[in-house]
Amino acid sequence: MHFSIRPLDPTSDVELDQYGALERALDEHAYGGSQDLTREQLRATLTDSPYWTTRRWVALAETIEGGESLVGRATTFVPLRENLETISVGVEVHPAFRGHGIATALVEEALIPAIRDSGRTLVEGYGEVPADGDPDSAEEPVNRLARRLGITRKNLAVCRAVPLPLDDALLDALEAEAAERTGPYRIEVWDDEVPEPHLGTYGVLMRQLELDEPDEEFEHEAPEYTPERIRENERRRRESGLRAIIAVAVAPDGSFVGNSEVHVHTAPGTTVGWQENTLVMPEHRGHRLGLALKVATHRQLRQQAPQLRSVVTWNSHVNPWMIWVNEKLGYRVIYRELVLQGRPGFAADAGADAAGP
């Protein structure tokens, strides 16, 4: 198969439409559902932020009829406010075109030169193995690509999904179970954005989530979620067609001590949503607040996104508390995700050059 690799041209409507088709195909293959973004919503997801920059490449295969079909993509993500040594990379190929060396070519022709150019020395990436696969097998495609990038597994996450709609009787039972332990705590639900008076507190919750996330050997600096950063994230989310269902746990003294978010695309053709985060502050754990928060957001799904057929979430395999909550709701394993990181020699050399003598 003959194919070529070049940077994505987001100004091209034709190319953007093909990019969106690739994204839908990847999601349908992985999750059995996808998002129905308009061209402008997709374009909004590709723009840079004050907090990071991205670069994207595409693999174009020549079709029998002539012309080209977009069959793969590669991405770099460079944080600008924290994790200043780090560059995140990713590569994906249309399920129908795997096994032809496209992913390898994207790594060698796009990602490795981009890592060198970035001056970053810590490289991270993510990749899938089947639910029953061996994450350490040298024959898994993700591990073959990881060797070329000089990165190794530092953590293992598990991707789960729950079919929708959830039975009201199940949610009633879980809410009653949580109420036995929540006592004077209560749950509030916010529609799409954080109320202005609570931005500072909510930023503390978001930072704590990243501080507490079980990540084994993975190196990561938790961001500061300032009010400006939260509002920027909300703006980008809206421009991409997503809405957030936000639940917060309120302690007896009125302080906010936990949160959970589900993000849903509002188009009728969208069939999958995303569980983004769930946290309870350390000193308030043991009251079934995580379960109560998730029940609250999942109750809203039928009203706000009746078109969805599933919600997808990820947990580190060393996070038994949240796995327990998810399994109570009916989440089941789809695949396992390798969390990869390393300091390849070619990146270290580039970093030294970038730093000067």
C-alpha cells in the first residue's frame, strides 16, 4: 500500500471532513459509539490553548480510484505552564488499514522528528491492549511502537463503559445505599459551568484529583486550576459542542469536598459520552460520596442526553475504590490502556542542544 505523511491542514474542509470520519471510525471500533461533531466544532478541538500547543500529521493512502483517503494520524501535545520537560505523543490508524506499517511510519517520520524539535526530554504516550491481552507482550503493536520511541509502561489503566439508559431502580438502590453513609453531606448538580463564587474552591478539587490519582511510576506535575483556566476549559468545551454535567459534594459546614463530571455532546447523532473525573477530598472519604456523586450525574444523562447509548471511563488498575463504584453502576471492561513514559536518548540529545552550551 502506498501512503504519504504530512501535517494536517485544518483550513481544508475536505481534509477536516476526512479527519472527522477517521475519529468516528476509531471511536466506533473502540467504544461502539461516536460523537457527531460539526466541521466547526471539530476545528475548535484542534486549536491551541494558552496552556498547551499541539501538532498533527495525517497518513494519506492512495485509493484504487485515484485520490487519497485519510487513514491515520499522529499528534504531539506540549504543556506550557507545568510539566515543562514533557511532550505527549499519540498515533492511531483506521481499523481497516492496520498492519501496513502506517503507524510505524507516523512514528518515524512525524513523531520522532517532532520530539527532537521540541527540546523536551520526557516523552509520554498511551496505547491499547485487548481486555484479555498481555500488556507486557513484546508482540502487542503498542509495545512495538513504544520501543521505537524509547518509552516503557509506567502504569496500567482500564477502560470501562456502561450501557445507557440506566435503570431507575438501580439508581434508586445505589442512592439509598450511599445515603446510609453520607449523613449530613449533600449533593448539588450544576449545569455546564462552575458558578462564579465557587471557581477557586473547584480549582482546588481539580488539582487534588491529579495529586491523588494512582499513577505508579508515572512522572507528572499537577496543574494549578485557576479561575481563568477553568473558564478557558469551559469555553473550549462549548465551542466543541460539549456540555458538562457537574455534581459536587457539600460538607455540613457548606464547603465543597468532592466533584464528578460527565461530558456529553448534544447532537442527536452522538451515542457516547465521557466520564471525566470523580474526586472526594481525603479528609471526607468513607461516606460513599463518590457513589452519590456518580448516581447524581448519571440520573441527569437521561434528561440532558437521551441519545447516548454508553458512557466511557478510565481508572488506574491500582484504584480499587473507584473501580468498585463503577462496577456498582454496571461499567464493564472494554480494553486496557498502557501509560508509557521515558527519556529516550534522541530526546535527551535534542534537549541538550536546545539548552545551549
